[in-house]
Amino acid sequence: MKNYDVIVVGAGPSGMMAAISAAESRKKVLLLDKNEQLGRKLLLTGGGRCNVTNSGSVEEILANVPGNGRFLFSAFAQFDNRDIMAFFEKYGVALKEEDHGRIFPVSNKSRTIVEALVARLTALDVKFSPKQTVSRLRIENKQILGLETNSGSFSASKVILATGGKAYPATGSAGEGYELARAAGHSITQLYATESALISSESFICNKTLQGISLANVNLSVMNAKNKAIVTHRHDLIFTHFGLSGPAALRCSSFVNKELLKGAEFVNVQLDAFPDCSQAELCQKIGRLTKGSDKNLANALSSLTQERFLLFLIDQADLTRDLPAKQITAKQIECLAKLMKSLTIRIDKTFPIEKSFVTGGGVNLKEINPKTMESKLTQGLYLTGELLDINGYTGGYNVTCAFVTGWVAGHHAALEC
Ligand SMILES: Cc1cc2nc3c(=O)[nH]c(=O)nc-3n(C[C@H](O)[C@H](O)[C@H](O)COP(=O)(O)OP(=O)(O)OC[C@H]3O[C@@H](n4cnc5c(N)ncnc54)[C@H](O)[C@@H]3O)c2cc1C
């Protein structure tokens, strides 16, 4: 049996940062992963360029973590997105900021980020042991003693569980962490897909009428059973052969799933394709474009939006595309403007967790000390990253939460050794 001060399970961003912060306090640290390669999921983020964090203020970052962001205030008071950027810059990674505050390595390669983490782990003498699938935590009298893997038994008075969620299981994060946490007495809140595309059975989706249309900077709202908007996201949207994708759809997905979990058969989303114009202003615009015009309706309104989307709206409003524009009535203008501002789209489901970017739900935060990430049920056991009931929007927010909770857990585990 091998002895360590701290054992970290999972070499994702959370586990790697936990191992680094524990080793910076001169502790003997072992990092285990079932994979041969470190940071497999991290390599996929930001379209393979690694969206390493976000430049927003702490308040902004936590507002972009709809799954229990507020739990993270004390963790962010100890280590935040500025510290993440400083860490990478200190260890030789030049960073750049892109739209929506997203931070990437200048190299545009995820590998740069993983290599910097690996170099720091090596410099700190963290032992990395690959191909180790942790199957059991050894706990006695509510105190962690170590763990067992497919190849042996390891002892430590501190164990950090950073095994991620269930999304993209081929990366190694297949959800075993939930079972390990359960065996340590933890409860797991309902798991659901987040940052997922939205699937719709609307006839215009099934007919692929709008497939491939991309709308920039629209408002997409998730409606509740009383037809009230639960949340509205201003972002880009893509119509696909199955439904809706793009950042606006991904951001709405957790809210859609929460409504579906309440028992709804489907959830409506509402698209405002002209969020910078009120309905009255749109009516005036349509009035101006059509008044006295010798063009047909589709041609007269062609400056408003993309042709296929406009033709679809004209059809939805029960108008004829080659209606002489000057013949449109005030009532028909109002109907068209209403569709432009609030097109209702039925959403039947999202992709399953396995095909989504992030897992919603996880280890119940009531059972975790927010200052240290230590389990309130088992002394010496720390839980971090996506394994917890925390989920953020894509844009670097999940990676940031993983790094921050990992750093905090590693730091406190080392302090208590
Ligand atoms: C395609 C894709 C794109 C994404 N893009 C973004 C983005 O742009 N911005 C953003 O913020 N987030 C993004 N995310 C989400 C982000 O990658 C995750 O939230 C983040 O990686 C979670 O970090 P983690 O360290 O908690 O877990 P993970 O990165 O999932 O790491 C967990 C590790 O634990 C290991 N492990 C699991 N079980 C065991 C076991 N029993 N024994 C040993 N090892 C085990 C796994 O092999 C894995 O290496 C994306 C996710 C995907 C799938």
C-alpha cells in the first residue's frame, strides 16, 4: 500500500489545479486518472482552443453560473478568474480575450494549457498515475483513509474527488464519481443535460424549412406553463434539422430541462428576432416599407431579415408572398410584427446528458463546506468541479468553476494535513 498526503482523483482542470495547490504547500500528492492522457475534456473546450476562463467580474462570472453560482462566493474570494489568468501567464502561456470575455491561449491550442498544467505538476513532483480507475473510497468512522483502484490500494488522510460529470463519457467523465460520493453518504440531486441543443417536433423543424439559418443577437426566452418567461438569453441562434442550437439555445437548455422535470410534456421557447425594436416600431417600419410600394410583399420587406426567414414569417402570418405590398392591412402588419417579436417554438426535449456539454445537478451542496470544498459527512474528503451540483454556461464559466473549486480544495486539504 502506497502512502500520500493528498490523493486527487481525476485529472481534469479541477483535479489538476487541486493537485497543484496541494503540492504548492509541499505535500506529497498523487493524481490518478483512468485515462492515460490528462485533461481530455479540457482539450475539447472552446472548440479545441481551450476556453480557459472568462474576464468578467466575479459577480458577472457567478451570474453566468445558473446552477448554484452563489455557493461559490467564498471559493472565489480565495482564488478567482484573475488568479487563473495570472497562473497561466506566470507559467509562460500568453492569453487573449475574445467576445463575451472569453479567454483563450494566444496559440489557439488547448494543448498549450494542458502542457502548462502538466509542467507545473511535474515541477512540484506530483506523481501522476494513469489508467487508474478508482472503484472505492476507504472510509472508517467518517474519516477518509484512502481508496482502491483497479490496480491497488492507496492511503491518504485527504482525498479530493474531481471526477467530473457524465457529459461526453468517452473523455473519461462517465459519472462514477456520483457513485463514489453516494457511497460516502452524499446525496446526488437530479442530474439533467445542460448546455445542450433543443429538439423540436414543430412541423417547420421536421420539414427543415429553416435548417441552416443563423440569427445573430436574438432574444430567446423559456416560457413556463403560465406562458411567462422564466429566462431570456440574448445571443446567436441556429436552426438545425432537429431544432435549435447555438449559444442562445444552449443557455436555455437547463431551464427547459428543469421545466420538463416538473412533468411538462413540452416547453415553449419564444424567439424575439428583433430585440432592438419594439413591436410598434416594427409595425411602423413594415408600414413604411410597404406603403405605396409596387413590389410584392417579400421583396418590399427584404431589408428586414434573411430571405428564408422572412418568407417563413410571411407564411406563418398566413400572408401570400407575392401579395402587392401596398395591399397589406394594418391588422396583417401587426400579425407579422408579432411573429417577428414572439415566435413560439415547441421544445420536446434536449439532447441527453451524454451528448450535452455539461451535467446539471450533482453532489448536494448542502453537504459541502463552501469555504474548503470538504465534505460535511466524511472528514478529509473534498469534492470539486462538475461533480458538484454546479453548472455554468459555456464561455469559460464551467472551466473557471472547476479550477477555482479545485484550487480551494487542494489548498485546504494541504493545510489540514
Ligand atoms: C465538448 C465540450 C466543450 C466544452 N466547452 C466548454 C467551454 O467552452 N467553456 C466551459 O466553461 N466549459 C466547457 N465545457 C465543460 C467543461 O469542459 C467541464 O465543465 C470541465 O472540464 C469540468 O472539469 P472537471 O475537472 O470537474 O471534470 P472533467 O474535466 O470531466 O475531468 C474529470 C476527470 O476524472 C476522471 N475520472 C472520472 N471517473 C474516474 C474514476 N472512477 N477513476 C479515475 N478517474 C476518473 C476522468 O477520466 C476525467 O479525466 C465543455 C465540455 C465539453 C464536453
